Amino acid sequence: MKTFSNIKAYNNKKSVVTIGTFDGVHIGHKKILERIIFNAKELNCESVVLTFFPHPRMVLQDNSVLQLLNTVDEKTLLLEKTGIDNLVIHPFDKEFSRLSAEDFVKEILVNQLNIEKIIIGYDHRFGRNRTADINDLIIYGKEYGFEVEQISAQEINDNAVSSTKIRNAILEGNITLANAYLGYNYFFSGSVVKGKQLGRTIGFPTANIKISEDYKLLPKNGVYLVKSVYDTETVFGLMNLGTRPTVDGTNQTIEVFFLDFNKTIYDENLSIEMIEFIRDEQKFDSLDDLKNQINKDKIFALHYINTQF
């Protein structure tokens, strides 16, 4: 897959295009992408996904606290796995948002992407103030010589998966449901930084993970079973996401105690896959009580791993 940082960088080959956020690149998205790929091959064209960053709501809505399932890098990785030929990630700003619907069609779709066909949802809106819809797009298609294929309301509604449903499941800690909707384990990436090393004192040294993208969605505070790959080795772990109330912590941290793993990994970048919610974060009366609970969490995790993997 070729990735382009703006629309003008695209190679101008004839294309079959879809437009969208594709947050999560979930199993519903993949059905649309498969259709794009099939049509592109049938028409001897390139398949193109046009998406935007920052997310339009981040730009157009003041004080937006929108959190996304994927960072730009994660989305790129996931889309590449689908077999799409080209990904165009165009910078979204207020100037771009003021393009009229016809200018968007003529300048972006026709002149830059050399569009042969577009496949889009029935509810897609575009142009300044999002005033144009699928019917306008069909009219422009006839005028500028490209085909428009509509994904019907029934087809979209028949698909029970949506990015919003996945976000809600993650926020509720329902990782099993989120992973089923996604078609893969929900994951995040971050660098291993030095913490207060309290875990070492109770026999559970942890890797403190720092995520650089503040818009990345994380689940509710709690303890989770996770896994990662380090130097080609798959390692499982217990992740505590929260404020560490037992030691009067206030800031949210991400700490992972890897099972059967004893390496110094400071400054390494790790991808953490979430597998299962274990329990809510809680405040214990003493470090001994905390240690006893982590031992119970470890027993649960090992049993889960032995029965599910």
C-alpha cells in the first residue's frame, strides 16, 4: 500500500474511491473495503481510501475531546492489511472545510484522484457546512463522468458494528465485545518510561507505558489481561490502568507486569494488545493486601492463557 500525506501527492492513476474516518478499521469497514478492492480490479483502477487528520470534529468543534480508536499510524497499519492500494491522509483544516461541494468533487475527486467510481454510504455528506449529500454526488457523477455506488441504509443497519459501539464497549471495559466487533485485539503503542518502581518492592516489576497521542481512547480504569510481542517473543501480562489509589496516586498511569519475562526494556516502544478485563481498580488497606490481590490476578491470568491459547 502506498500512503500519501495529502491529496496533491497522489499519483493521479484512475481510481475507485471511498471516503471516511474508518476509525477502528472494524469488520464493518472491511466489507466496504473489500468492495472497493473488487471494483478497482474489475475496472483496472487503483483502490483509494481518502481520510482526514485531524478528525474534522477536532477542527470544527471548539473544545472537542473526541477520542479515537486508532492513531494515524495504527490506522495506516490496519488499512495496509486489507489490501487497499492507496491511502490518502489529507490534512483537515478550516480552509479545506470551506470548499464548496462542487469544488471538492472537481478539484479533489476528479482532478487529483482521477476518479472512475466512488462507493459511499447513503448518509455521506460533504462540501462546505456538509450541505451536499449522495443525491448531489450522483448528479456530479453524471456531469464529470464517474460512477456512484451507494451503500444502502439497510446494508449499514444490518451490520451491527459501528465505531461508536466499539468505543462504548471499550469505555465500559468490555474488551471481549470490542475485539469481536473489531476483528482483532484492541491495541495501543507507547514507550517504556521509568516510574516510581514500587512494583519491584512487592515482587511485581512493571513496565510504565507512555502514549504520546492524547486522542487515543483507553478503557475504564482497571486491571486487564494483555499481551505484547518483544523481539519476536509473545509475552502476556497484567495491566493496571488507573491512579494507583493504594499509594495515594492521582495521575492516570499504565503499568504492565509481564508474566515470565525479565528484561530491561526502558525506552523501548511496545504495542500492547488488550485481551480481557479482570477487575476494577481498587484501594487496598496495605501493600500486602495489594500484593495478595495481584497474586490472585496472576492465577486468573495464567488459567485464562492456558485454557484460551
